[in-house]
Amino acid sequence: MSGWRQSYEQLSDEQKVNVQRWIHLNKFIANTLKIPEPKWFEEYVGHAMQYPFDYSFMEATLPGFAGLEVPGQGESFTKGMDLTGFAGPKVPLRAENNLGKLSPDLQDAIAGMMESGEPERVKLLPSDVAQLQKILPGEKPLARLKRQDFRSVELARDLASGELVLSANDAELFRMNVMEFGAVMSRKLH
């Protein structure tokens, strides 16, 4: 682990951010698949790192699959795919999960922020702030926010970092990766 850390410290700031995003994405994948993070990193990601062009795992779904040969570019699963079929919304509007606890206008705004970054900023209703306090109890600045400050709460998308930022009176309450925020919002209602 110390060798990895030494290599990490030698990276540029941009490369460090990319490594952090990659690790965060893999934590999100492990969480989504309900696989313990150590098992995901050691068994699945570790195996993929040791055997980068081994597509034997695809045999279960596509018998005889050995990867797509793309000379000089490595392997690609998406090269010949028609991506126009993926243009629809990725966030269910009027959801029956945590996102569904929020007002319809905020649900629409969050969907737009997560998919396209539009709108850049949205002002929250006090009832939405109260719901977010319940959905995100571990976010201490949000949990400690006083009722009189609820009307000043805004949600914005930081396109540079790929994060959603909740703030009140120009003070940041929390910042969360868009994918992690999507995972939190897609949890079942309690």
C-alpha cells in the first residue's frame, strides 16, 4: 500500500482528482451491487488489473465472446453500439424512492442537473430542505441548519468537479458526487 501511496503522491493534481473519482466510482459500483468494498477491490478490480484483456466473464452472457478486436486501440464494448437509445432520462421523475419525497419541481430540477447540468442552480422550498435533512442525516451542516435559514438554501451543480453542492447564505452545507447523490436518492422510501 505504501508503494501505491508514493506513486499517487507523484501524480499531478488533475491526475489525483481522476484517481479519486475512479475510486469513488468503484465504491459506488460495489454499493450498487451490494458487494463489500474490500471484496470488490481485491477480487473483481484486482483481477481486472492483473488481466486487463480477459473477457472470459462475458462467456456467461455471450457464449463464445472473446472481446472486440480494435487494432491499436485495445478493446471496446461500445465501439459499434447505437448510443441514441440511451438519450432518455436517467433519473425517474416522480419517483417512488427518496427522490419522490421531494417536490415535483425539485425532482425535475435534480434530474436536469444530474443529466445535463441544467439548471445550474435551484432554490429549494423549506419543505424540501426538511426532507433532505431526513434523507441525509449524516450531513452535519445540513442537519444543524435552522428553520429561519431554510428559505436561503440552493442546490447547484459544479460541472468542473461533477458534484452537487447544497448551500445556504453562501455557506456550503454539503458537496456530493452526482453518482453518489443519485444512489442516495434512489434508495427505497422508509
